[in-house]
Amino acid sequence: MTYDDKERNATSKALVQLRKHMGMTQQRFAVEVLKTAISTIARYETITPPEGDVLLRLSKVADENGRPDLGAKFLAIYVEEFSKKLGGELIMVPKTESRIEHGYVVKKLEGQKQLLFMQRALLVLGAFDYSGDPKISKAADELLDSIGDFAQRCIPNPIVHKLTNAMTAAVAHGVPTQKAIGKTKKKGTKK
């Protein structure tokens, strides 16, 4: 059985596709692209898929080498990975001809402050629905910018900053997360 015959994780498959698209061996890809050991690339492709910042680098490499589909895939995996680390999940569904892009946030809320914050955040989101009134729309935009500025200043967590940047890039790519690609749980069923 060859490596190509083995069952691979989706991230590992995307990495193999990118490397082969670039016409590189594992050794050349390791040294020239990721500046790492060949054993690391071999591990990424077979046992332990890449994660964290490596996914961002792979996304950029894929975009620069004519594979924006793989770039978007690496970015989506990165966003999903870090959303889970922050205790929630952002599910983005890209725009189609018949639908605008949309998404869902799944986060357990604990305590009065979190519940109150989310109630207010939902009111702000509701203000965006009144896009016919430019004053309301402008005020909602300003409030959203203020919340973003607050998060950047007050949350000294580099993961939050990386996730924010990756989510912005993901929205620009129209990236769905893996959950949005058909892994849904029906009520009353086990995972």
C-alpha cells in the first residue's frame, strides 16, 4: 500500500494537492516553501496534519501559486480550529447565485454579563436589517467598529488577533467552514 492509497485527513489531502500542483517533492517543498524538515512535511501528509500558523502560510502559498480553492480551504480550517479554541464556532456559508453569504455563531453563554452582551449584540445585528435608514445603518457600522477596536485593545490574546485577521480574509474569499459543508447534527441524534 502506498501513501496515496492511505486514507488522509482533508487538510493533508489539500497539502498533497498543493505540493503536486507546484511539481515539488516533499523534500523540495519542505526546504523551499515551508523552510522545515522533510520529516515534518511527511508527517503533515500522513499522520498529523498541519495546524495553526502553518495553515495561514499554506493558504498564502496556494493563492500565490494559482490554487485559491486550496488557499480558501486552508483558511477555513484555520478559522474553524481557532474558533473552537476560543470556545465557540463560526460557521460561514459563501455567497451563491441564489443566496447572499451568511453564517452562524455557536457559543455557550455563561452568566448574566454574557447573556446581556449577546442580547445587545443581537439588537445591533437587527439594526443592520434596517438598511433602508442610512442613519441607523451608519450608527450600527460605527458601533461595530468600536467593538472591534475594543477587542483589539483589551484582549491581549494573539489568537484573537490572528483569528480576526483570518476571518476577514475568509469572508473576502467566500470561505465556508467544514461544518457548513454538510456535517450537521439532527435533533435527537448522537454525534
